[in-house]
Amino acid sequence: MQSPLFGHTEVQTQDRYALQNPQLLRVRLDGQDDVLARKGAMVAYQGLLEFDGEYQSREQRRRRARTGENLELMRCSGQGTVYLANLAQYVHIMDVEPEGLTVDSSYVLALDSSLHWEVIAVDSQFGISGSGAYNLNITGQGKVALMTSGLPLALQVTPDRYVNADSDAVVAWSGSLRVQMQAQTSSQSVFRRRGTTGEGWELSFMGQGYALVQPSELLPPQNAVSGQGLRAQYGVHGQNQNNRWG
């Protein structure tokens, strides 16, 4: 057989994490250090690998029920190569720095099993929970693979340069940053999007670090709502939870 398709051969590298292409992650396992991947993200593998559901403690299950922030993982172990993807989203490999990384669990594709993660709450100047109120704080030494809908923008935050971003577009940020959730100061705008602008909750970043923003205000495609009108633009509770309104 002959076809231009056969030009897309395997990436030849000894790196543990590598991009096979912008939307497909290649992870090499050596039989010692496992990788935790998003459930159902495996598209192919080679070698002697095993895939098991990752155990969640009672406390993790309680937090999941209380916050809605959930990271369903499977453990990949053995010797070989596994290819991971999620609905053709763009994949980005990051090193977790000592200060940690805060990320919405919806955008995590894979991470080293040596890393630790826990659910944290984002400060709200109104003292209520809202869109994006809970996220994951990942700490330790290792790598994490994130996903975005489209190519992202990394905004640098410095003590004299604050950054504000739509909470539905924010993917991750440096754990060293101070973050506050905010909306318009009028009381009714706390509970609904601003007038006719379509804008709602924002995250305000202060300190020294980076905020990663994607060119989309929807969760990954599996949570997007098709159709027209408000339902398609904003989603509904339970289908597009990071775009909650009203």
C-alpha cells in the first residue's frame, strides 16, 4: 500500500513524554515509574502494558461530591509505549515547578504518578461558589500533559502587571500566584452574566508567574452543547459546568 498517510510514522525519541503530533501524546514506560492518564484516553500502545482504574480514597470521593471537581484517572504500567489523546485537543507537556501548578481537571490528559494533587477553592470576593470555583493543585517533581481547545496563550503575571481572564477560558496557572474570582460589583451581576456583553466570572491573577488561557470559553468538546441560542452559547448545568450562569 502507498499513501501520504504512511508519512505519519512513530516519533523516534527516548524522552518519556513526547508529542507524536500536536494532538497526540506519546509516553514511554520503562517498567518502574507509572503514568496516570485520563480514563479512556488511550488510543494505542505497544509492549507489555497494563491499564487499571486509579483508586480514590474516601476523602477524595467526598471532595468530588462536594466540589464537582473530578479527575478520573487510570494507571498505565509496564514496559512499552502508550499513545494518549482526547477528542483531538491540543496537547502540551509541562514540568511541574516547586511552587506547583493549579489546573482545571477538565484539561489534564496525563501526569507522573509521583505527583500529588488535591482540590482547592478559588477565593471569591462575593464569598460564594461559582464558575471555576474549585481546581486541582498539582505539586511535586514530574511532568503533566495538559489539553486545550485551540492553541493557548501564556500570559506573564508580575507584581506590577496583573492579569484578568474569563474563568471559562483559563486552563492553568502557576501555584505561586494569588487568585481571586470576581464579577461586576452590582449585586445582580454576581448571579448572571453582565448585561448583553455575555461576560461573567473573571479570575484576577497577582504575583509572579504565568496564566494559561485557551481560545475557547467552553470545556472540552465532550461537554460542549450543540444547537443554537443560549443553550448552545452557554451550556446548561450538568453539561457544561464551567459555564454555569443564572
